[in-house]
Amino acid sequence: MKLDLRNKEILYELMKDCRQTSSSIGRKIRASREVVDYRIKKLEDNGFVKGYLTLVDTDKLGFTSYNTHLLLQNFTSERKQEIIDYLKNHPFVKWIAACSGKWDLIITVLSKDKFHFDTIITEIFTYMGNNLRDHYTSERVKIYKDADLLFVNPKAKISSHIEPERKVDAKIDEKDIVILEVMSKNARTNIIDIAKEVKLTPEATSHRIKNLTKKNIIRSFRAFIDTSKLDYLHHMLLLEVRNLTKEVESKMISFCNMNSNIFYVDKNISSYNIRMEIMSKDHEGFQELLEKIRNDFPEIKSYELLVMFKDYKQVSFVKGLKTFLLS
């Protein structure tokens, strides 16, 4: 399937807000609702769109995200798939990606505290056994730039960045939990079906969703895009930035948000304190951007480069959250 400009515009809009209607998308790209519906279905059928995510600010619910990089050994392709399937079914694993370089897999684990994380990661390492050669973990503390598809849509305008809020514990009740649980499976689920699950009226359910969004517990609704199908090189850059002052941090946030080929950036507590994902059309374009990053930020002491291949799982409100929130 060819990704023409109209398909790219639709993907961009679904990434921005996948709950907007086909009519709304159509008005923005000057196409009928029927054309948009048809093209979305084709994008889904051809694997460009793998699902629809409700991004929940789990920090506000009192949870922390840890990124763990895994290096495998003594494994067959079948054993690797078994490990991936195990991780996909794990109730506290949010993200799984395959890569090459120093690491084979990257996972993001959500935990209540460091003791809970230790229990989870020990359980995962025990399952992997002698197939695990090495690992490296960082604690995510802030998102500098959330994932977007500016790079595929030449008509898109770069928006100004809003500084992330400090972590604030927010209270939600059982009805809110059900809403987040349902919408985490499919962010485009219509309000009537969500209301049936929550056992509220559509109006009351809609009000709760708006309230969760207003409190920034729901950060956004976006499509789960298979970036490997976009005909772009996908790299992850792990940066060791010394003297990461407020001024340097502010400069980096602005730099990343003004560059459409920088796909995602977050800050971590680890030796590599900045993690950056870059989408580039070719090796020359990537090298040019890498050199610019290094020249603009002399504070970068060292870096590590990974080639990203495939996302196996993306979910924000993991299954294991519900047990903690209801306890």
C-alpha cells in the first residue's frame, strides 16, 4: 500500500487525536467522511495502524516508569518469541521494542515503587534465565516531547511546547478506572459502548472523560502507528549530558520540539539521562541531525546509538494498575 499525502495527513490526525470523528478529519484534509473512513480501514488492514491508545499520566496516579534494556544470549528465534510473548502478557509491561546495537529489546515497566519494580524485574529475569546476558535500567522522570508524526506531513505546523507539570497524585474512583481500562484497549470506542461498561449514561460518561482530560490524567488519544512501515530509519539515541541545568534543559526541549524528525524525547535518572528517538529519510539525513545535536549541545559527554525495528506492545493503562488502584 502506498502512503500518499492524504494517507499521511490522516495518520498525522489520528496521531494527534484519534477520537476525533472522520468528518472532523475530513474537514481538515478536504475529504469526505466516506473517503476518510475508507482510508482509515485500509491503513488498519495494511498494518499501518495497529490500534488506538489512551495515554494516561500514570505519574499522577502515583506510579513510576522504568526503561530496561535487555541483551540476549544462547537463544533461538523461537525462544526470543517466547520471551516477547511473555512480556506482552505481563500486567506491568507498558512497551516492548526490538532493536539492534548494544541491546536486543527495550521494555518499559510500570511500578508502584522501587520495591515493586524489583519484584517485577526479578520475575522477568528469572523467566529469561540464561538467555539474559546483560541489562541496563533507567527511571523516567519527564517527557520532553511526546511522539508525533510531523515528519510525514509537510502541511503540519510545529506547535509550541508546554512544559510538563510536576508529579501530582490524583484521585480517581472505580468508575474512572473502568473508563481508563476500556479506553486503553481502544481509544476510539464510542461513548455509548463505554457507558455500557461503566454502567452510566453517555452524558455522565462523557463528563468523566472530559474531567480526566482536564486534570491531565488522560494526556491524549492517539493511534498506535507501525513506524517500521513509514519508509523512515528509526534510531534511538541515548545521551549522557553533563551539567543538565535548567537552561540546557530548556534549550534542549525547544530544539527537540522545533525539529520534526525528532520523534520522542524523555529525561531519565541514569548515566544516559536523555533518551531521544529520531526518524530520518536516509543515513545522510540522520548523520546531519546527529552532528547538529552534538554541536549545539557541547554538554553531551557520550552517546549510544540503537536501530529500532518493531514495537511489540504499547499500552499506557496496564492491566496490573487496576489491582493497586482498587486496593
